[in-house]
Amino acid sequence: MSFSWAKPYEPKHPLMRWIDERLPLPRVVYGAIGGGYPVPRNLNYWWNFGVLAGIFLTIQIVTGIVLAMHYTASVDGAFNSVEHIMRDVNAGWLIRYAHMNGASFFFIVVYLHIFRSLYYGSYKAPRELVWMLGLVIYLLMMATAFMGYVLPWGQMSYWGAQVITGFFSAFPLVGEPLRVWLLGGYAPDQAALTRFFSLHYLLPFIIAAVVILHIWALHIPGSGNPTGVDVKEERDTLPFHPFYTAKDGWFAGAFLLLYAIVTYFAPNYLGHPDNYIPADPLATPAHIVPEWYFWPFYAILRAFTVDFILPAKLWGVLAMFLSILLLFFLPWLDKSPVRSGSYRPLFKRFFWLLVADVVILGWAGGSHATPFWIAVSQIASAYYFLHFLVILPLVSRFETPLPLPSSISESVLHGEEAEAAPVGSKKKRGGSVATAAAE
Amino acid sequence: MATRAQSAEVPATTDSGGSTGEEGVRRRDFLNVAAVSFAGVGGVVALAPLFVQMAPSADVLALATTEVDISKIQPGQGIKAVWRKQPVFIRNLTPKEIAEANAVAMSDLRDPESLAQRTKPGKMNWLITLGVCTHLGCVPLGIGEGENKGPYGGYFCPCHGSAYDTAARIRTGPAPTNLVVPDYEFTSDTTVKIG
């Protein structure tokens, strides 16, 4: 696909040849996730999260289809049908907890995947579209997760629906009619619940389609790597199968273990007890917060408390949407030709400051709206925009990057050749720097 | 590759590379099979809940018995009760219907069973069967007042024309067996517990 030395598909079985001649699906799979996709040989564990995200999307779709077999999307029946799943359906408790925590783990994996991209400059040319399609997936995920959270029709579900659709009422003139149109009423009710269920079932398949585009766009230039240096020759790469299927497989096993531990032993740790109270349109819970993966954005929303030209409510909503939308312009905000943060000393510091800032935003977003946390949200929100709109363009302009390795192979082979040599062979440990000829 | 050279009974020579002419099981083959089998078994176990969830849930199983009051059913009448969301025919046979059922030779029956076998001892007038045609599951006619009882005076399935006699035994038509007699017991003279 991407490199001249990529191995073409050669059917081993006559049946596969027969299929391949009529529908070259085996060829596509081989070139995408088989031996026909050459991958830089120096990928570290941060490159495992793309495959993991795909695994969690699959888990969500499979468990979700099963839950939809037992769920009732009616205002009177939704809450009880979820309890029915938890108490009556065979293994229903497991499937629902797997879906609930699967959503959280999907976001954990995707956040790590996004920060990987931010650190290693994965958004830069020629992978801008990979990055932007990834952001589209992320936005779709947020919409899907929100609507899924409404379905149990508990207190958090109901008031989440009320608050989030309330965002749209911030826009002048069209805002309130838009909100009423989205809900199909003046408050969340049967119409909203039914359409949320319909869309919650639809969107994961749209996500799957965009994932295919994401991977397609990725496989044109091929995967990036921790040095950010382009692949130059065959020895810079390894075939995806068996090398990265094995590594992804082992890492997926390890990560799914963590997921299983939470699902079995702390299934409600990431949720809110209030959502086990049936929705009451007449009483809001004392402390309402979205799910943890929305907290940073929730903090940005709440950071605006004073009307300034525009109403504070509109500022909050605009800032929240812009905080994600500006990421679409990231490839052009960061103009440094060096991709990897490992070779950008100044960028690296600001990267970790950004990570800390987002964590603080998350913390603030999950806390009560006290004056202290509002102040923290304001500072952290300001820094978030400062990072992308001011610091990043300036850093990329004035920073002196470290010298890059001349190739992936050179960066990988600095002494390990001797270590990798058979025991008893003449080469000693810690031998001289490997040269190209030594391979 | 170094381990391979050690485990195989060949001197650690430069021939420790990836030659394919190896006999026996290599250590790597074992690791490969063990790892993939482990993941495979785990995957199958993980799929189990996705299958068992489709079996009847606890609330469905909780409906597995139904008590019915039969005190108001006069001879010649019948009622439809509901057990596991299926119709159950409870019929108080007249002496004439009992006599008709007992007059049939076993050899004339597709699914030979006597009325005595299909009722409880001393309660031969109480014919209790599922109201589900054994052909393809329609509800036969004949339990309600004025419904078509079919040529044998029992039940008649309008879907595909199966006719049952007064002991609800199949006589003509495509149904393979008699109407099913569910498990039941008389908890008193006027109450039946089905299931």
C-alpha cells in the first residue's frame, strides 16, 4: 500500500484465491492489518491505543446490541427495563456493566490516543486528515455517550439531557426554538427519549464508518513513529502481522484485564449513584455533573460567569465548542517541521503543562461550582486557549529542535545489536554502535 | 533465536538463524500455541453471556405456574387460561364427549393415547391441554361458545385444518401430535395449578 516493499497478497489456499479474484477483500485485509502493511519497527506502547480503541468500539456495539434486546425506550418503562436487565436477564448485570464501563474505557483509550498524537505530532503533514477524521470520531463518540447516558432515565440521565440540550438555547434568536426542536418538547420527555435511543443505536455505526476512513487515510503515508522521522527503507519497518498483531494482542489482553477488574469489582466507581433514582422532572439533584470524560469541557462551560458584550451563557457554550473545534486547526497552528516532541525540548515542557492543565480542568469540572473551583476553571480554561493559540505557534517558530536521527534504524540500533547476538558469540555486550553494514 | 540454539541439541553455531528444517516442537511453537489458546478460550468464555442472555429471564421463569379457578365451568363448557403467555384450554367434558373419546380404537389414532392417560384419575371430565396447535402454533377453535369444534367435536385449527377429537387428540390434518397436556395438579376440587 504505502511502501514499495510492501508484500503483495498471495493466496495460500485455492478458496482464498477464488474469493480474491472475485472480491479482493482478503487482499484489502492483508494490506491493512496483515503482512502487507509495513509499520515502523520502533513503535512504543503509545501506539497500541488505536487498536484498543477499535476493540472498545466493538465491545460497545456488541454489548449495546444485546442491551437493546431488553431495553424499553419509554418514559414509563426505561428505568424499570434497566433494572430488569440488572436483575432478571441472564448475565444482564454483566452485559450492562460491561457497556457502562466500556464507554469509560473507550474514552480512556481515546484520550491516551489523542495525547499520543499531540506529543508525537501525529497531526502534522502528511497526516492532517487522519487527525481531523479522528476528531470527527471523538465528536461522534461524545454525542453517542451523552445520548446513551440519557437512556436509563434516571435523575442524572434526565438532568443531563436537560442541561446539555440547554447549551443550544444560548444562541441568540434560534437558540430556544432549536432546543425545543431537538427535544421535541419543552422538557425532556418521551419524544426526546425515543429519538436519543434511535440515534444512540445509529451513531456507533457511523463511527465505525469514519474509523475506516481514519485507517484508510493513515495507511496512505503509513503509521508515524516515536522519532517522527520518515520511513526510508525496508529495514525501518516490520510487517504488521505477526509483529504488531502480537504486540497489540498482548497489550490488549493486559488492558482488558484492567477493564475486567473495574467491571467486576468496581462497576459503579465511574458512575453516579443519583442515576439509580428514577427521573423526576420536578427536582434536580443537588450536585449534577456529567460523566468524567466530559469534565474538562464542563469546567470551560462554567468558567464564564460575567456578561461581556455577549451573555456569559453564550460565552461558556461557545468556548466549550471552540475548545474542540480549534483542534481541527492544530496542523496549521504548530508549524514546526519536527514531528516528535522527543526532539523538541521547549514543546515538550509545554506539552506536559497542557496535560496538567486538562487534568486540572477535569478536576474543576467534576467539583461543586464553588467560587474556588470556578476561579480554577477560569485560569485553566484561559491557559488551554493560550496554549493552542499563542504558545504553540510561538514555540514552533522560535524553538531549536534537537538533531534528528538520520533514520529509524539508526535510532533503534545503538548497541542492542551486540545484546541481541547469540550467547557465546564473539560480540560483547555494550559493543560499538551498530552501523548499517552490520545488519 | 539464541534460546532456540540452546534448546535444540545442536551446538550454538552461526546456524541459529531462522532455518525451517527443524524437527520436533520448538519452544516458540509452544509459546505461540499456549498464548493463542489462552486468548481463544478467554474469548469463548467472554462470548457466553451474549448467548445466555437470550434464554428466558428470571421474570419470565417466575410465571411458570398459574392457578386457575374452575368452579364456574359447567359440563360442556371450557375456558382459556394463560400459562407462560400461552393459552391453556380447560374443558369440562360431558358424559357424551367422554364416551365418544373412549369409543375410538387406539389403532385409529396418529398419536395413540387414551382419555384416561390425558386426564387425572377420577377427574376424567377435566381435559386440560395447551391451546397451541402442534402443527405450527395457531390457537385452535372449539373452546369458546359457538366456535367450530371440527368434525370430531373437539378442536379445529383454522390455520391449516387440523382437527382434534373430544380428548384433544389429532385425527386429521397436518398436526403431528395431540394437543400437549401440561403438568398440572388439582390443589382443591375447584382449583388447578398449571405448571
